[in-house]
Amino acid sequence: MGRRGGRHDHHDGRSGGRSGRNRHTCWIFHGISVKGKIVLARYGAVFRGVKPREAAKRGAKGVLLYSDPADDGFTNGEVYPDGPWRAPDGIQRGSVAQIQLAAGDPQTPGWPSVKGAHRIPPSQAPMLKGLIPTTPISYGAAEPLLRALKGPQVPDEWQGGLPFEYRFGPGGTKVHLDLKNEFEVRPLWNVMVRVPGSLHPEQEVILGAHHDSWTYGSSDNLSGAENVLQVGRALGTLLKKGWRPKRTIVLATWDGEEYGLFGSTEYAEHRARQLRNAVAYVNMDGAGGSRFGAATTPALDQSVIDATKEVRWPGTDGTLYEAWKAQNDGKTPIGRIGGGSDFQALFQRYGVPAMDVGSSSPGNAGNYHCACDDFYWMSRFGDPSWEYHAAMSRLAGITTLRLANADVITLGYRPYAEETVQYLTDFVQEQRERLGRVVVDVSRDIEQAEAWQRAAKALQARAEEALREGDTAAFRRLNVKIMKTERDLLTRAGLPGRPWYRHQMYAPGIDTGYATQRLPALNDALFIDRDVRTAKAYEARLYRSLRAATRTLAARGES
């Protein structure tokens, strides 16, 4: 579906500030009515599904979405087939389902879409809420429509790459939007392989990638699915030699991701009870290029960093870790998981620690969800030698095996707690900036997060001692604590207005769709809904979760 974190920035929207507001959706700010009209909107800055939602709220009848050449077309370089960038007839497809409200089968939100399952009417489905007919077009098709607009000149930041001044509407052109959509229930196919663990078969490490695509999908996401297949081939070789992992490894290629994360979500909802024993989920969504990026729960940051130190990186004399730093001014930036790929249900609904790792090449935005995302594009521009595919397969394998074989599971909660303190501090400051005063007091949450940090530090010391002494009984006790802690951060109530999501630290932004919203319940209630009472209720839930996480990690008698 898309990329996040430190990778390429596809133009259906992967950014946004703390409030999630953005210039590309603020059509009412210029006093222009779209009531009864068809809106022509440019891809970018927020998830594509936010645009028809906002247009519908203002009375629009339909939306045309186009990719501007300033973002992924000729202003960046040669276009397909002569280069990697989007050609004038290149169309960026994509779902507008409201995945910031729920994911999976829209008619079974929160329970598995199996034969005979109760299905709610589409009119009641959160993912389909408030939408109007929407279709993507190319910038070649958008050009005459843009030229025909006769309103005021747009602000500088709205000016695109076509060779004329962009203007607001209305204009002298009429558009006839006639969509023929078929709505039906059809089977989708996840392909799963389970390699049972020798010591802890009930504990699972899941490596997954979606195998469906909008067109040919050489980059999105055959590259990620290929990584999973190559890891499977390597594991098969080891199994023939009598080897087995200590924990069960599950290899998954998901179906229906592009529609709205269908395959992975239905799997998670169907296996909710078993997922209590899932150690971690490793997601691959676009993994065949020279620039590496990652987004994780903070507990897995070090696992990513350590694994990159073991992989030789093509085109360099060193490791992926060294190339990663060289590409980012000596830093190793790791984003936080928001929305847009198959980690959502596993992490944000069921609390399975997750990472999303991948790589891209210059010009990847030009083939995103386009018919040009094909073998020719990848073999000419993306990864002509296929060496980056191979390197990313090694990274996926190393990461998965280390999680499966670690005596003490490699999840670190000390930096997680430290970040949480910062999130809460930022929340206080944002209240002062936006409301003029603090109306939701989180001082006890900050104190509890600091206690959580101390407990995590103490647990790390106990783990290091157990490893030195080879204390297998201690390994088991520690692993129970480590596996439970991420789940402590869930709330059974779900987030305000979107109960499918349960994670209190991270969720897709309600007004951005893909970009990560930290402390989503507090931010949604206070800054979007302006509901102080609800925000205070969620502060109490967060405090209880932080206290539970502290108690989970603490030694007996600590709190």
C-alpha cells in the first residue's frame, strides 16, 4: 500500500504536523464553495482517503485525484519508459477506504470475515463512512481541467509543475463522472507457512508481506513478498539438515492489502487469542532499492540497528548500517508505526510488537500504484542487479531468526518509556500553545512513565545477569514479562470515535491517514473533538496502562 518512515514519500500523503491539518484539504479557507461540484485535488501531504471525506463534508458530489509532475513526474527527471518518474498518462491508483477508522473487511470490523459471519450494511461500515465517488486521473488528463480554472491564483505552495499558473475554481469546464463499481463478497488468499519451534512452539515470530498489487506490482509489493519467499527457501534448507528454531516462525504473504489491509487484518481477528503469544511481526512492504528505512515500536529499534550491521550493502564497501548512516548525515532514523500496511491489526489492535523495514530507489514515487510498476521499471531503474532484493532478504532472515532464537527476547522498553515521557511533555506544551492553558493534567502519567523507565532498566540488568549465568528458568520468567508489556498499552475501550484501534501510543492520524499520531486518544479527544471530559477519561486509561506496564516489568514487590 505505501511507505512510511525514512523511505520515499509517495504522494497520497505521508506527512503532517501534530494536529494533522494540511493545506491540501483546506479548500474552505479561501471562501470557495464546492457544494454540488466535482473537486479536482492533488495527491499529497495526507492520505488520499481524507480528501473525498473532506470534500463530502462540504457538499461536493465527486472527487478527481491527480498526481502532479512536481511531486513524481517530469520536473524530477526522465519519465517512464526513459526514466523512473511518472509519465503524463501515469495514474496513481489506491483505496480511499477510511483505514484511519478501521481496517480489513469493511462489513466485519473487529471480528473475522469467515463464512457465515455477521456482516453489517455498507452504510454502517466505518471504513466507508462519509465518502463520495472518487477516481484517480493522470496529470496529462488533469492539465486541461487545471488550465480551465478561472479563480484567484493559488498560493505559492500550491503551484505544481505544469507550465502555467495554477488557479482555484470555478472554471469553464464540466466533468461527467460515471463510475461503475461492483460490490461483492469474494474470497482472498493468504499463503502461510508455519515452522514449529523446538523449545517454545506456542511463541510465534511472524514475517509477512502482501502479495497483491494494483497493477504489476514489481516494487509494491512483489519485492517484499520475494523477501519472504527467499527467507522461506533458506529455512527449508536448514530444516532438511535437522535444524529447528527455538520459537515458531510464521511466514505470511497477505492478500487484499491494497483494498484496506484485508488479508492481514482478517488473519489477526481470526487468531486473536493465539496472537497473545506472538513475539513480534516483521513487515516488508517495498524492499528492492538502495535507500533503507524503517518504522518500529521503540522496543524493536535496537533489533533493527543490530541486524543492519550484519548485512553487506550493494554498491558500498561496508554494511547496511554504514550505508544507512551515510545516507542520513550520520544518523539511523527510525520512524514510529502509523498506518498504511499490514502491521496495523497486529500492532495497533492486538499489541504485537512490530517493525516495518524496506528500501527504495530514486524515482520510486514515480511508479507508485502505476501500471509502470513492472519488471521493466525494476530491472532498468529500481534494482537492475537485484542485489538490493537479496540484501533485504538477508536482513529479513537475520531479524526473524534472532527474534526466534533469542534466549531473552530482544525487546527494549527503556527507550520506549523515555519517548513516552517526551510525548507527554509535548502534549502539555501543545495544550499551552493551542488552548492557552493545560486542561488535561498528565503529570501523574509522566511520573508513571519515568517509573516504567526505571523498571525497564532494572529488567535489562536482570536479563544480562541471567544470560551470563545461563539461567533458563529466569529466561522464561523474563520473556513472559517482555511479551506482555506492549499489550499493556492497549485499551479495551478503543480510541475515541474509532474503537477498532486500541493502542494508546500510536495510531494513524485521524486527519492524515498514514502519518503517525502519538498519544492518539488524548490528541483526538482534546484537539479534534474538543471534548475535555473524554480526554480526561482517556488520561485515566493511559495512566492505568503505564502502571500496568511498570508492574509487568518490575521485580516482585516493585511498582
